[in-house]
Amino acid sequence: MARLLTGIQSTGTPHLGNLLGAIIPSIDLSKSSSNEAFYFIADLHSLTQIKDAEVLRNNTYATAATWLACGLDPAKTVFYRQSDIPEVCELMWYLLTFFPYSRLSLAHSFKEIRPVRGCQQRIIYLSYAYGCGHFIVRC
């Protein structure tokens, strides 16, 4: 049995790329009885871009509606909102204590937020890893 895990940020209404690249293929995989699927809406990660609670809530609902409209069966798939599981942030904290900054700096998404000038690595690291909003970093 394969376990599947994927999530989509709720930074906007899902678009064609989300549908063809993640949602529809994931739903197809979840239909197989040999797979156990866990799909989520990464609303905590969206906080790095969206600060307005109403916008985030509407985007989260739109993302959930898209998954369901495309055929996701909640009876066969674990479907959840990231912020509903407090252990997500707790696990992140434990992982941060063991994951070296040098390894994180290889990730393309981390390179996009890394400041041009050198700053304290821990602040930048937490800014990326939390997904709960960027800290103001002054260099």
C-alpha cells in the first residue's frame, strides 16, 4: 500500500496548473484501493503572502471546493486544513532543530526569499520554515 501526501497553498483560487499538475492526478491516485491518501490545504504556508483573514478564508474555501468539485471523495481520503492540526507546527519545530541551514539553502523556494545581503541565518530560517508569515528582517 502506498501512502500519498500532498497539499496546495490557498494563496488564490486554484488555476489550471493546480488542476492538471496536482489536484486531478492526486484524485485519480486516491481512487485506487491500494493507496492511502492524505491531502491538505496549506493555509499556514499561505500566510507568507496573505495577511488579510477574510481573503485567506475565502481562498481556503475555494481551494476545498475545487478539490471536491473535481471528484475528491472525503470518505476514502483524509482531507484537512493544515491549521486544524496543531501538531504540524510542533513537528516543524522539532525538524528545525535537526535540519541544517546549509541544506535548506539548496531549496529553490528558500533561495527566492533569502535576502541579498547577509543577515542572521536563524531569523531567515524561521521565516521560511514556519510558513506563518515573514519576520521583519533588518540587515
